[in-house]
Amino acid sequence: MKKLLNTLYVTTEGASLKKDGENLVAEVEGSERVRVPLHMLASVVVFGAVYLSPALIGACAAAGITIVLLERSGRFQARIEGPVAGNVLLRRTQYRVSDAPAEIVRSLVLGKVANQRSVLMRGLRDYGGDFAPAESERIVTVVERLAHVLRRVNRAGLEAEALRGAEGEAAGLYFSVFDLLIRSPDAEMRFRGRSRRPPLDPINALLSLLYTLLTHDCRSAAEAVGLDPAVGFLHRDRPGRPSLALDLMEELRPVLVDRLALSLVNRRQVRARDFETRDGGAVWLTEEGRKTVLAAWQERKKEERRHPFLEEAAPLGLVPYLQAQLLARHLRGDLDAYPPWLWK
């Protein structure tokens, strides 16, 4: 099992990251701000214009530390990493199964829809007293329809395309009532449907940043167990897209991202003032807003939950690695099916 090591997030533009002995040193205007032993790092995530010394890049590559470059808005730009030592037999099996992926797709969709349903049910319990009767009724109706989708997905014989259609239907239902779970006093903090590349409102900007961070963790998890992050099952192959990483994140994002986003907004840790609108209507988190979100993301990953299949407690940040291992075991034939991670 891969240990959950720290990720260093660098949000100060103009900072310099250098190698000093076996340490990563971050400097701002020539003054040392952070010193971290390299063996304590699993990855480094950099926002905006930050200098990386060649010596540090080489040391990180040799030590298996991934460097991820993001735009200031949080959009993915590039990854810097050393050689990936994958299991060729495992990857050949992955490629072969991806041509007929229905059973793995079924597990992924079951996990995602069940977790979306759990988020809505938790919202009813947490905020039920604040809802108007019509709002509660809308959420209850969606919860019942998601249960119907789950029953349909569970039927034997459905092909991958039908399962993908069910996943899309469930996502539409889920996001149709997502705005009702937002209890912010700020009029700008409303959700009127997903918008990306670029996000056009604060809630979408918040979700997009957190989804980017989760995708990075899922891609790292896939590579850690020797899988090819570009070849997925639910998501079709597309040049430049980490399809397997997107597969792994689907069942996790209702809990790891959506619940965190709702908590940040509803507890008023993130307000409308933490966002800015740029030319073209793109909405970004401010630097202070990003720091708040990243701190909450790191704390969220430390929370422990009991894994329903392994029957042991594990930090949420370790779940992508556990799921990647279970998927690899299934592809090797050690498990009859891929067990999704279910939040209860």
C-alpha cells in the first residue's frame, strides 16, 4: 500500500523552489519561507508563475516526486515526472479489458450514483428544517429517481453505452437540485448548472479547482500501481486526457469534492468576495480564496472513513490509491469484480 505523503502547494506567484541538500526550499524575494525534506513529499503542485530550479526538478524526478503545473485559476498545464515503471502484463490486460469494459463501468457508475444519492440525503438531514416544502419534495423526488437509476444499472446485460447514458442521466438529476443545498447569504453564490473551461460563476470555479486536485491524486494513484492513466473504461480514450484518472474520481467526487464545496460555502469560509471575474466572464478564486480552499482540501484528506470492502479505516486522501489497487487486483484476476467505494 502506498503511504499517503504530503503534497506541497505553492500559491505565491514569484516564489522560487530550489534544492538544498535533500530538502526542497521555497523562497520569496530571497527570503526562505518553507523547507521540506524531499522524502516527506509525494508531489508538488504549483499555481501560476513560480521558478523551479533544474536541480530540484532532477531530484524530484529521481525520487518519484511529481511536479504539477497549474494556471493561476487552477487549470492543469503540465506534469513533470521521472520514468514510470509499470507492470507490462497489467497494462496489456487493462488495454484488452478497455475494449469491453461493461462490468467495470457498471461498478464505477454504481459507486458514483450511490454517493450522489447519499450527498442529497445528507443534505436533507442537515438542512431539512431550512427547506421550503416544495424544495424538500424536489430533493426527495430526485433521491427516488436516483434509486431507480441504481436498480437499472444493476441489471445484468447492460452494455457500456447504456451504462454511460445512465450515468449522464443521474448527473443531470443530481445537479438539478444541487443549488438547494447551498445556504450562503451571498446572492452570487448560486448554482445554475455546470460550466467549465472557463467556469462562469463562483460555485463552478470552486468545483473546478477541487476536481482538478482530485484528478491529480487519481492520476498519481493509477501510476503508482502500474496502470496507464490515459486508458479508461467509463471515459473513452482521447489524446491528452487521463481517462482512467477521470474514471477513478467519478465515485469519489460527490463526497471528497461536492461535500467539501458545500461545507466551505455553507459555513461561510468561502464568500463571494473570494472570487474575481476576468475578461470573457471567467470566474477565478482570489489568492486568499485558493489558500482557504487548499487548506480545507488537505484537512479533508486527513479525515478517516471505514472502507466498505477492506473493512478498515483509512484517510480519505488514501482512497484513490486503495481504489487503484483494487482495480489492479481485479484486472490481474485476484478479485471477481471491481468494488466501488461507497460513502455512508
